Amino acid sequence: MSGARRRAAATALLTLVPACALAAAGTPATHALSQFAGFDSIKTASVHYNLNTGDFSFPSHFTATRQGMDITADRASGNAQKKIMHASGNVVVHENAPATSGSKALSLTQQPSTLTADKLDVDGNTKIYVATGNMHFTQPGGHEASADRAVLDDATHHLHLEGNVTVRDGERTIQASQLDYDTETGQVDGNGDVTITAPAETPVPGVAATPRSILKRRRP
């Protein structure tokens, strides 16, 4: 084993052994792992971790944090060396810092956000997050989106939504089979049965107004 791997193993053991010793003594322990699988820290009540392969699993609720973001879920597995994590069960992702920095991003991307889903796959190397199952995304100011599946590429600022996509901006909604959103430029491209609905116009006295669909485009 190289010197670097020996130091890494020793650091992991220094983190894990005290918690395991407490558990063996009958005292509930919360394991705290630092710089693990691409996160600054992970807290959970139970962990299974192979120091040689990097494979790990959290069979119970956990919280993973890095600068500006925290993720919670009921369970997870993955590989710490490859910086890959598969989280499932009541997944909640809080983004507390701007998605971009040093650029002319829309104010929308500069606000805190919350994403919930049934499952989340995280690649800490490529900064790609894949959320599946009842994905719902919200930000202050009435901005929200829902879809069956969402893929966020944090490096390119690209968000891809697919399957029963609905995006709301206040009272305006966009529905489509697929939608691509550039969080840096604000460009939105929808495909497949696109419907944009705007709020009702101010009614003329004595004439009732109803919401109107201003665009509906079906896939050729």
C-alpha cells in the first residue's frame, strides 16, 4: 500500500473507530465522515465502509453536506473513491448558495432552492445529479418545476427535464414532454406537446375572463 493510501486509511479509521467503539459499548453513535464521496461531511447513524474498495452504504437516514448544498435521504450506497452516491427514499436537496458565481446568471439561479425526489444519483467528479421519481423543484418567488426525471449538469449549468414536465413562473406555466433549461443564460427549450398558459387578461367590466392557452404545439 502506498504512503498516500496508508494515510487515507488511517484518517478513515480515526473517524470510524471511535464511533464504532461507542456503538460496541451500547451507546448510540452518529458517524461523521469528512471529505467523503465528494462531500465535505456526511452524518448518519450507521455506515458500512470498505477501506480497500471504497464501497459504502448508509442503511438509515443521512445528511451529506458540501459548500452551499446539503442532501438528506433515507438510505444510500456508492463508492467513496469514485465519488459516486445513489440515494433513495424521501430525497431532499437544499441549495443554499448561488448555482453560479462570477457570471451574469439570472437572479433565479442566485436564490436558494429545494429539490425533492424518490431517488438521486450523484457523480461527484462530473458534478452531474440525476433525480427520478416525483421530482419537484422550488425557489422563492413562485418558481417551481416538476417532472418524472431531471438531470442537472452543475459544470455546464444545464438542467434537463423529461416526462410530464411542468414549469411554473408565478401564474405562467409551461408544459412539455421534455424541457432543457440553461441556468446561466435563462434559455428554455421545450419539445413534445408544448403548452404555455398565461394568466387571464384584466377583464372588461361586465365581461368574464378565463385563463387562456397562448401556445400549444404538438410534436410533428
